[in-house]
Amino acid sequence: MLSNLLEPNFEYQALPSPPAVGRLWRPNEFLAEVCPRLTPGTALDLACGCGRDAVFLAAGGWKVTGVDILPDALRRAQELARRYQPAIEPICWLKMDLEAVDTPPEFESGFDLILGFRYLHRPLLERLISWLRPGGNLVYETFTTLHRHKHGRPASPDRVLRPSELPTLLPGLVVRHFSEAWHGPGHTARIWATKAPTRF
């Protein structure tokens, strides 16, 4: 949704299950649809911004690592999380350049869930597959060329997906859902994919 790029929609809502955390914002629509089908575990939020998706997951029992390059965004994310402590799982916030060439990002252990919204760096998509544990899930959504053609943004053509491109960037993952459509004024590609379990 295009509104995801803007300030959160400040409308009071209550999470439907424990912990009962009141919130003044909405998580990513696609994440909210997929999340009830997943068992809470460890999660990595790429380019986490103001942290609302990380906090949403932490309120559901996930142990979340949120990563962003912008200190201001991380400060806002930390403040958002503080509003709900101790009702949510602690969140690890990391300032990190996900596109660094000299020191590419690495994580020591596999994640049960990796999420990324409104952000695209194709080399990163290749790397994050190795950060998923076997059986782990990727939930990802970002803009397409149709969105850029209509709205003129993102500014760089490298930041948007070509039609049907997203699944081809994730070899080795089993696609559970893939779609491309207009969601409000924004045209996005959405994917939910799982890393195949290790076979013995």
C-alpha cells in the first residue's frame, strides 16, 4: 500500500490476541495476513524504518532483529517499542548498511522469518536465503515498474521489480503465495516463500 511509505495511520486498534497491546498504527497488510499461519520464532526485519512491523511481530511472541541504515528511523523504532514494554518481546535494533560492498551484512544464525517491505536491493535477496533456517519463511513486498510508471517513484529503476521478476530472484525457496496487483494507489509484488527443510 502506498500509505506504507507515509506516516502511520493514527487510528486506535487493539491486537486481537495476547499480549493485548493497544496500537495507533497498522502493520503491513500482507504481513498481517500471513503471520497467523506462522509459528513465532526468530525474525529479521530488513530496512525496518519506524519499526511498526517489528513491534507487531514482537507483540505476537516473535524475537525480532530490526535493521536500518538511518539512525533517526531506529530512534523512532526504539521509541515505538518502548511504549509497549514489557508487554512485548525485546527487539534487537541494529544500524547496518544492507548494501555495503566492503563489509556485506552477515548474521550468525538462521531466522524463522525474514520480512522486507518497500525496499529492493537485488544482491541482498540472493544473500538472505542463506540467513533463513530450513523451513523458515520469507514475506516480502515492494513496488513494481507499473507503480513507478504511474507515480514516478521510487526515483531509481533499480528499486522496482519487473513483471513476474520476484520469484526468479529467490531460487531454492518454495513459493506459497505470489501476486502482483494494485493495493490502493500502489502497485506491488508480494511473495510468501519457504526454505525447504533439510532432508537426512
